[in-house]
Amino acid sequence: MNHSDTPRVTVLTVPDCPSAPLIRERITEALQGRTVPVEWIEVQDADEAVRHRMTGSPTLLVDGVDPFAHSGAAPSLSCRLYRHADGTTDGAPAVADLRIALTGSGPSRTSPR
């Protein structure tokens, strides 16, 4: 396998983040059929949040970049909410959005498997 084909995926959370199980489940679903190592980092304090560029828990980084970043968002240990295409929000990106972020493919037009 070519290393450049596999994104470096990191999930930043605070201890006992209530959305950690949800993002873990959605990442697993989005990566269905692909083996991609995911590094989980528990951020303990504000200095670590700044160092890791965490803008709320959970924060997903793909090759060191937050694909769901909002301009001007400050580093934070707070709970993070993600807005979905239908206008609803919850504590993790939608599976379709994660699939795009993790595979680099455009709008999800692939047939379900």
C-alpha cells in the first residue's frame, strides 16, 4: 500500500467526551472497507488544545488539517457541534461528510455497498 494514499487521521477529545463514541462509530462506518489507523488524543488542558489546534471536542484532523474548521474558531476544550445538510446538529460529522473528508472524494455520489 502506498503511504501517501492513506490519510493520517487524528481525533482530539477531552476526557469522557460524550460525543467520542458517536464520532468513533461514524468514522468506522465512513471507512467501511478501508483500513486507516486513527490516533485518539485526549486533550487535558487549554495549552494542549492550542498546540493541537483543537476547536472543541471532538475535533477530527486529516493530515493535520480540520476539514470541518470554521474561520476564526478559537482553540477550545468545549463540546463541539457539527451542522448537517438537513440543518440538524449533533456531536459528530455526518457519515457522508466524514467519507468525503477521509477519502478526498467529491460530493458523495457513490452507490451504497
